[in-house]
Amino acid sequence: MKLSPLAIVLGIAGLIPFIFCGLGVLTTPDPDAAKWLLALTAYGAVILAFLGGVHWGLALVDTNDTVVDAPTPGQNRMRLVLGVIPSLIGWFAVVSTLFLPINLPLAVVIAGFVLTNVAEARATRAGLMPTSYLWLRWGLTAVVVAILTIVFVMRLVGAHVGAIG
């Protein structure tokens, strides 16, 4: 299966809020930077839920209408679980902004992206995900995790881009 150019362009466009909010966190003085951090965490949670939705979509495909082999019941259960776990991680990240130190929910989102990619790589090896999708996901996730990690580390050291240099 080959991904359409539109899927690639839209996937890349999905990086814009990560970049925009990440820059907002790093260039805005506290306490306003905390608002950008919440926006970044929330967008990460939304995208994790979206990634889970992909797995639900695959699990709900009527295999009678496709040319692919029907997944086993165990494989379909795995798809359904993969459809829920990223959403729960994202939800926990957003809710944890209420009771964890301000930077830790971002670490939860980072972990969610890494764990989702690891699970999707395993699903691809099991024949449950198209390889072309995995390559797109690895590329996009690498950028997202890099942005989130930079923001997380910069927040830990108390730095702002505007204050550097």
C-alpha cells in the first residue's frame, strides 16, 4: 500500500501546532508559558487519540470487502486495545496537569508517542499495519518527540529561547 501525497502533506501539517505551541512555551515568560505548555500537552493528547482511532478503524474494517487476509480474533483484540491505550495516555496527561508538577504531563505525552510507535512497529511485523503507514508515523513521531523533548528539557533547566543569547 502506498500512502497518498495528501496523507503525507496533512501528516506534516499536523506538526504545525507542535511547533507553534513549543515555540510559545519557550519564548513566553512564565506564567503565560504555562498556558502554552497546557496547549502543547492537550494537542499531544488529541493526536494520541487520533492515532488510536486508526487502530479502531482497522479493527472495524469489514474484511469481506477487502482483499487482505482477515485478522484473527486475537489480532483484532490487539487492534482494539491499541485503539484505546493512546487515548487513555493522552487523557491522563491532560488530567495530570491538575495535580502533577507543570512539566511532567509533557513527559507523559512523550512516553505515549514512543509507546504507540513501538506498539505500531510490533503490529506492522504481525501484518496488522501497512509498512508505508509505519514509515510516515516514524518520521512524524521523531519530529514530535524531538520538539516535546526539547521543550521538556528547556523547561527543566528554566531556559527560554528569548532569554538565550
